[in-house]
Amino acid sequence: MKAEYNERANFIEETGMIFERLGVTRMAGRILGYLMVSDKEHVSFDELTQVLQASKSSISTNLKALSNVEFVKPHTLPGDRKTYYMLSPDIDWREYLIRRFENIRTMNNHFKKGLALRVNQKDEVSNWLADTVEFYDWLLKEYPRFMDQWQMKRP
């Protein structure tokens, strides 16, 4: 039993570290990690603060962020004033990725504008921008193909 607890605790911390490397808060990753390994379908706000030994403000801020990206969904029970949280059962990963690619398209257009405004088109910054634009152009051209492959794979 203790070994299983340690494995789960390690998993929660690893998830936090992965999120931190992705530029998200470690606490958001820890919350998601806990929801992934909890045997409960949904957990209360108070449980998250106790188990993760975090402040209410930290849990609240990170739950809001996870809800905004649709990884976590708030849930209430009839007759219970508490709000519970669960992994979002209705997330559409295809739609999620499409929205992310719209952000990439926006950034790519912005990089193109920045590159066009540069006087020196041959320096390191211009080379960085040109390489980034070239990569994003390729990625934006190719991603519909793998999105279609994913859709065909789904029942």
C-alpha cells in the first residue's frame, strides 16, 4: 500500500515538473496529476489543498487555468454546497489542437511582420525569425493531414 502511495505521489510531482518545463505552473501539473491517479471521479477543492499541501489561492488560480483550457471541469452534487473537480470528460482533443494551431498561425503572422520590419535581413535575429516562419509555415501546411488521419482512426 505504501509503495503504491509513493508511486502516485511521485507521479503527481513528475506531472508538476512536466508542466513546469512546458511553461505552465508546477501546481497546475500537480493538480492534474492528482486527478489522474485519484480513485475518485471528482475531488473537492478542500481535498486538493490538503493533499497537495498548497494554499487556497494557489489551488484556486490553477484550477481556473486548467478549467480555461478545458483539462478540468468543475462539478457540483445535488444538496452539496462544495464544488468538485474532475478531468474534463467532454474535451474534444481535435478541437483543442485546432485552437492551438490558430495561436501558432497568429504567432507566425506576427513573426512575418517582425521579419519584414527588420532593416538587416541577414543577422542572427532575422535568421531566427526566418527559420521560425519556415517551420511554422510547414507545420500549418501539414497539420490538416494528421488531423484527418486522427479523425479517420476514431470510431
